[in-house]
Amino acid sequence: MRVIAVWSIKGGVGKTTAAVNLAALAAREGARALLWDLDPQGGASFLLRVSPRRKASPRRLARRSVELRRMVRATDVPNLDLLPSDLTYRTLELELNARKSPSRRLAVKLTPLDGHYDWVVLDCAPSVTLVSEAVLHAADDLLVPVIPSALSLRTLEQTRRFIAQTRSKAVRVLPFLSMVDRRRRLHREGCERFAGGAEGFLRTIVPMSSIVERAAEARLPLFAVAPSSRATRAFASLWQEVREQSASPTD
Amino acid sequence: MTSDTGDRETNRRVLALEAPLPPERLAAALQPEGEVAVGRAVQLQRTYLDSFDWRVWGSGGRLVLEESGGRQSLHWHPGAMSPVTAPVAGTVRFASDLPAGPIRRDLAPILEMRALLPMGRVALRQRLVRVLDGQRKTVALVWWEERSGCTAIRLRTEVLTGYERAGEAVHRRLLALESVTPAGESELALAAAEHGRRPGDYSSRIDLELKPETPAGEAARAVLRRLADTLRANVDGAVEDLDTEFLHDLRVAVRRTRAALGQLKAVLDPEAAAPYVEELRWLGNATGPCRDLDVFQLNVEGYRKELAPDTAAALQPLADRLHHMRAQSHRELAADLRSRRFSGFIKRWDAFLDSDRLCADTATATLPVRSVAADHIQRAYGRFLNRAQGMGPQPPAEGMHRLRIDAKKLRYLLEFFASALGKSAARPLVRELKAIQDTLGAYHDLHVQQLRLQEVGRELLTDNGTGADTLLAMGRLSAFLETRQEQHHHDFARRFATFSDKSVRKAVARLGGAGERAR
């Protein structure tokens, strides 16, 4: 089981779109995938039309004795399950804080799922909190969407510093260019700067696309809405790269 | 053996419709559970894949290949986990052809070297009926399936993770409908029956149910009949070269038959059996070379992984030559198995097994099988111990081979008559013997492989295209095999110490039960 966290301190960089589509692509290939929506906004849960189970409160979720599998729900994408979220997830921070070793709690909760899933994708809230720290302990890879803008690049640096401060074991940081609009000069320059995997960036560039909005409206993965669109192909290529970068758990 | 009535997919259940129920009426019946969406009709070809010996089914799972609109997808329903689906392109024959991921990971250890064969095919018209919640999320699935060429309709309901209550409610509602009943036999069983197969109908194991008081002659006949069935069952697969296990099982059936004829001379008529003994020897010899090459080919890839990368790479000409030799050897084998000599032998052997000439006209043939079997086993055990103890610390390969044959004869006798002796008494001995035999078998295989290496080495030496690096690598491989052989010799010594222990001697002595001895 490989755990990938889609993570950024900054909001609106395409985290949820990436998390949903990468998890769906893993599932489409025949892997067992779990998407864990850790964002109280519940964007991934909305996109996949799944509401949390009544008993799946953050309090229960934080308890060591409650198995995550009991909170999982199947999505309409074959092989893809979801741990959904809603606004009550805003208290997850408090619930974790009330337990022993809170920063390791998510990793502990995920351990029993090893063997059930090949990939776990964490869709994280845009913040630096105890939950974020717990995500760093749980994840093998940190996929960071970066819009080629000064602010977004600054948050990538902050992310790296945050990891250095909090993380004992190495987590691989995999930034990629997201929501790129080539009509903008800054974006074009960003593409040139990080082209071909420079500065640790993944090679794939995910374009800004109205297809992403259409897919969100249809509440479906991109490949189900526009299988051959540029954005769909970009996510397929991104998934390929992520899979290659990770030690394959599927062989 | 697991029963195959009903459906065993963990989260799916199958209902049968005794009267036609169009999907629209089905949808109307499910309306109280939520909004219902009926998908368009899809023509589908469903193929159940399994090994010849039903390894997938035996694991509690099902592997289904579905083809529709030029696309293929594999559906793996493991016994204890949720199903998983993956697209496939091209033919899926061995575990290595399965898509990387959970399907290959789960099935590779189950299938090992066995090929996936189509065990049953069904052509269907399918419509997917989905029950939706307020967000238009599917909470329960029902597949409405009509088999081509017949009016029978089946409904497959699927309980989705996290929506168990909705799934159960849909299932109950369907069951409450007039004319809907739980499907009796599984679709796999029905489809396999059309191919003349039944799930679990083949196993290379001797799983006879003999009563202790059965006359020994009758028991021996039952054993030989079972072995003849196994032999026949594997001929086509061995000729068509579907996978290496057909030949393996065929050879084991031949060896067991020869062992039975040789060991049970007090029960069977040796004179009447003599012509068949000769033919079985011929068959053993005819099938040997191809099997030896199969084993070498299966092993050589493993050896290459353990050797240094440059040595492994230099061994490619050896792998190619083995492949070539194996293909030639298989052609000869196939010719033998298609020959008049073989078909004539099978025919005469079948008739002989049904005839009165099979059993000896002796008192032993009428004695209860338990005491006769125990007596034979005790003597075979004694022979094995004597031979093993008579061998020095560095026995020749031939001596080890003879010992291996003795171990096999002993194991076969235990397996033939385990049910009559009491499985709890026979099984621990079989288990111990199997471990010994594995060690002796590996030792022997390594010896045969070293001889083969020398043979191939001589051939390659005369071949101008072979580089010195290949010959040197073969030398290193030979040394590697010799080291392995040494290890197996040490393993044997350790295992033999256990198997010749007082407790095992006592267990063997107790096999016939107190006071019950044939002689």
C-alpha cells in the first residue's frame, strides 16, 4: 500500500481535482484505491457524490479502536472507495489533539488497510495544522500542486521547511505545475523554469481547463466526461509519473 | 470439496426469475428504495477462467473475463474481499499475463505455473439497474441478465461497501416479488457443465474414500481406476502443451500406477499385469525427458536471479538452447501420446481394470484393506530405513535416486490407503515423507540438471557463435548447482533423523490397528 498526500498550504491550486482524478485513474487500471477526504469542505466527497456515514464522526475516526474500514464507502468508480468528509471534519484537529501521539494517529489508522488497498490518496485541507503534520507522518509521497505564481512557489518553500521541521522520516516531495494558463507570461516562464523535471518538479504540466469545471458539475472523474481532452491526458501522464516515482506496490 | 450451489461471490447474490420480468418492471418494483436508473442493453460474452485443477475456484474466488463492444475486462472476485476489475488487452493465459495489481498479486501464488483455461462461457444481454440516493449516487446495483438462446433471466444484486442497508433492502424487495427465487446452481456450474466440467471435478490427489474392511483387491482396483482417470484426463493438455502440470500429473499417475503394481503383488496378479508394467515403463521413459527439461526451464530463471547479473546475462544462450531442446522433446512426447501404441495401451488397460484377471486369486486379496495396506507400508518403511542407513556420508547420486524411489513408493501407499488407515494416522506421515521427498527430488533434479549442463556445454562448444563468457557462466552455474545439491543432502540428513525417530516407527507400526495383521 502506497500513501500519496495531495497537499498544499495554499488553497485553490487544484488539490481536490488532482486527488480525485489520480485515485480514479489508479482504480481504472485495476488497483484497489482509497481516497480519504480530509478537507472539511468535502470537495472530493461532493465530486464523488458520497456523504459520510452517520456514525463516521471525527471523534470516532480519531479513536484507535474504530477501524477506518467501517467508515469507507464505495464510489461509482469501480475499485475506488472513499472516506468522505463534511464540515464536522473541522473538529478533527481537536479530536487528534485529545489523543496520545496525535501526529502519528493517521498513520496508525491507515496501517490495518495495508493489504486491502494498493493506493491511498489523501486529499488534504489547505492549512498547516496538526492534521497536516499527521498527514506527513502517514504519507509516502507528497504531491504538491503549484500554480506558476510567486505566492504558490513561496508555499512550496514553506512546505519543504515545514517537512524539515516536523518529519523524522523522509517523505518524497513531488511538486507539479497545476492550473497552467499559457496565455499568461508568468505561467509560461514557470513552465520554462521547471521544464523536464527541473528543481524536483514532475514533468507533467496540468493545464487550466474548463473541462475540469464540467467534470465537477457532472460530479465525475475527467476521463468519464472528456476522455481525450488535454486536461484528462495531463492527469493520465501525471499518474504515470507518480506511479513510476513510487516504488510500485502492485507487483 | 466446496459446494458450488448458489453464488459464492462475497458481496453479490444471484436470483433466478422463473417468469420474464422486463427491466422496466423491475425498476418500478424498486422505486420505493429510491430513484432507479436503467442502463442500455449491452451484449456481453462472459468467460469463467480457471486452471484445469480449479485452483481459482478452490481458493473461494472467481475470475471472469467479460468482452463487450471489442473491450475486455477481468473481474476478480476473491473469497474474502471486495471484487476488483481491470481492463485487459490480448490473451490472458498465465499469471504473468494478468494486469499488474491486485489481480496478479492475488492469483500468481494460487495459479503458480498453471494456465488459465476457459471453464465455461455465457453469452448475455445485460442491463444495469441502479438504485440512487438523493445525490444520484448509486447505493445498490442489480444486473438484469438474459442468456442468449434461452429465456432464463438472472438478477445479480450487489451490496456496495458502506451501503449495506440499501443493498439488503433491494435484495429483500426483489425476493418478495412473485416468480423471483434464489438461483440454485451457480452460473459457473451451469456454464462449465456445457463443457462437460464441474467445479472441483479434477484433482491430482488420491482422495478415495475406502472403508477399512473393503477387500484389498477391490481397494487396489479402485486406486488403479482413479489413477487411470487421472492419466487420461491429462493427455490432451500434455499434447496441446497448455501448461507444464498436465505432463507432471500424467507422469505422477504413471509412476503411482507402476508403484501400485510393484508394491501390491500379493493382491494383484503379477503375471496378468506384466504386459502393462512394460507399457507403463515405456510411458515413464517417453515422458521423462520433456519433464526434466520443464523442471530445468522453470528452475533456470530462478537460478539466474540468484547469480551475479553478468553471469545471468551470459546464460541466455543456455536458456535458448533449453527452450529449443524442450520444444523438440515435446514434439516427440506428443507423437508418443498420439501413437497407436498409447491409445491401444489405454484401451487394454481400461478393460484390464474392469476384468477379473486384475486381482490375484489369493487370500490376501480378500483380506480387509486396512491390514493389508498397513503390512505393505510397514515393509516399505523398513526398506526405506535400511537403504538410508546403509548409505555412507557421501552417497553416490544413484544411491540417493534409489532412496527417492523408495520414499515415493512408501508415500504412494500411504496416499492410496489413507482413508482406510484413518486419515489422522496417515496424514502426518505423508507430510513428513513429502518434506523428505521434496529434498530428495530437488537433489535428483540438480543432478540431472548438471548432466544436462554438461551435454549442452559440449554442444555449445562446437557452436561457433557461443562466447567464452557463456561457457564460463555455465561453469559457475554448475558450481552453484553442486552447492545447492550439498545443501539438500544436509537437509535430507536432518529430515531423515526425524522420520526414523522412535515416534514415527511407532506410528507406522500402529497403522493397521492392534492385532490386525495380514501376515
